[in-house]
Amino acid sequence: MKNNPEIPKKPRVVTTKTVTTMKKTGEKIVMLTAYDFLVAKYLDQVGTDIILVGDSLGNVVHGYETTLPVTVDDMIYHAKAVKRAVKNALIVVDMPFMSFQASLDDAIRNAGRIMKEVGVGAVKLEGGEYIAEIVKHLVKIGIPVMGHLGLTPQAINKFGTYEVRAQTKEEAKTLLNDARILSEAGVFSIVLEKIPAALAKEVTESIPVPTIGIGAGPHCDGQVLVVYDMLGLTEEFKPRFVRRYTELAEIMRTAFRGYIDDVKSQRFPTGKESY
């Protein structure tokens, strides 16, 4: 594995094969979420490897307390907007709660809808060993799958909390086993969410497919954040794993206040801004 992999100087077309190759070459994988045309456009322009249309849109776009109310139709609607903007990045779409858990037929039908109606590169499923047969079948019929282990938000009612997962030896052992099973089932990568860094390192070194961490330390093959979090738009949500690269909420409020003040004081529009 190369110690200092060369970073591409311009955006390239990213496929699932590109992602698996990046683990072999040691190039870190960059993934961010997008739910609309403009954000997806800007992410693609700067060379983001993977754009995830996450069911986190339920929280940050629709205002739900959890991701559970999100539907397949919601995911397709937002994924279509993202797809129109993206020329290079690999687009992955979350399979929302109860779109695949009830039966293999449901999983095939809903994943097929997403792939066929939107034309994205892959779907993402939360869960471990119990979804292995679903993963195998989806991959067999030509639908690439990204896995998701650790803190899986669709299981919030089971966990009862968003605390760090796999802190006990038993749960850590189960997660490591789940990662190996998903890898053998055919996933091209696995998201590891909010687990101890040492465990994420062990998982990453134990499986041939890339791991993408969120709150899982520096040893994963890549990293993902919710774009609204890293831009500082979700002010109430401040977990330690989120690095804020700007404070866009305050920047937006400042701009809005400026517009309000200009309109109220009749400084906008001016003659130059009129026809």
C-alpha cells in the first residue's frame, strides 16, 4: 500500500470499482451527503468521490426527529435532483426504513426502483448478518450495495440512544463478524458509524472492501459527514466527530438581516438594480 497516494488533480468519473481500488492504493475516500441539485453540483465540481443521498434528509430537510418516516418516494425525489447535477461522483442512495427489511421481494422491488428511476451507482443498506442474503441477491442481479454497521439510525428504537456502539467485547465481536459476512456477501464498501476507533481499525484491516467512517476514527479507508453538519447549518447537533468547516447558519442570518434592513429602509433596489 502506498504511503502517499497521488491525489487526482481534477474530478474523475468514480465507480464502485474506483472505490475498491482506492483501498488498495491507499487513497482516502471522500463522501458527503447531498439532497438537492445545487449542493450536489458544487460537491461534484470539487472532486468529491461519493455523494450519498442519505435518509438523513428526513432530519435536515424534512424536519423529522428520526429517519424512520422517510419513504422510497422521498429518496427517489431527492436522488433525481442530485443525479441531474452530478457528472463524476459515484451517487449512492439510502434504502429507507422498511424498504428492504420485510422481505427479499421488497428489497428487490425498491432497490430496483431507485436504480431504474434515478440511474444512480449503488444503494446503501443498514444492518449486519441478517441482510446478507438480500445483499447477495441484489449484487447478483446487478445492484451494487454499500453496507452500514455500528450506529444504524433506522434501529434507533432498538438502541434507544445515539451513543457510541460496540463498546462491549460481545458487541464488538458481532460487528466484526457482520463486517466479514457483508464483505463475503458482496458489498463494495461499508460505512462504520460511531464506533471505537480501535475497532474501526481492526475491521478495516480485516476485510478487503473499503470502510468509510463517521465518528469511527482516522483508520477507516474514507470518511463521510452530513453536509449540513460540516457547513454549520445544524447548530443544535454538535457531536465530537463533526468538524465544522464554516458557520453557514450565521452567514445566512447575516445576509437575511442585511436584505431585510435594505428593503425596510428602501436601499434596495437601487436604480442600477431596476429596469
